[in-house]
Amino acid sequence: LNRLCEKLAINPADSEFEVVYINGDHNIPAVFTTTEDEGGITKTLKIRQIEPEFLQRMFSMEV
């Protein structure tokens, strides 16, 4: 996976991508995105596994 990211010039630490989804386990170091919401600071993972997001959207009742 690291070689593929290098080949495709994908660096999760760059600000080019808001979220990077990866299918399955990985060994890429965690990168956090920091945003300021209502006077507080929120940190979210920038590299996420695709499965939880897929399941949430697949069974979501929102239109």
C-alpha cells in the first residue's frame, strides 16, 4: 500500500485530500484533520477504512 501511494503520488498528510478511504487494514500512520467548531477544536482521522462508511451509507434511511 505504501508503494502504491508513492506511485500514485498520494500523501495522506497533504491537504490535497480531506479524507482518504482504504479498503481493509493498513500500516499507514494515522493523520488527523483539525477543525475549529463553535470555539472548540475537533480532530478527526483523515485515513479511514471504507467498510464502516459503506455500511452506514448503505443502511441509512436518509434520502
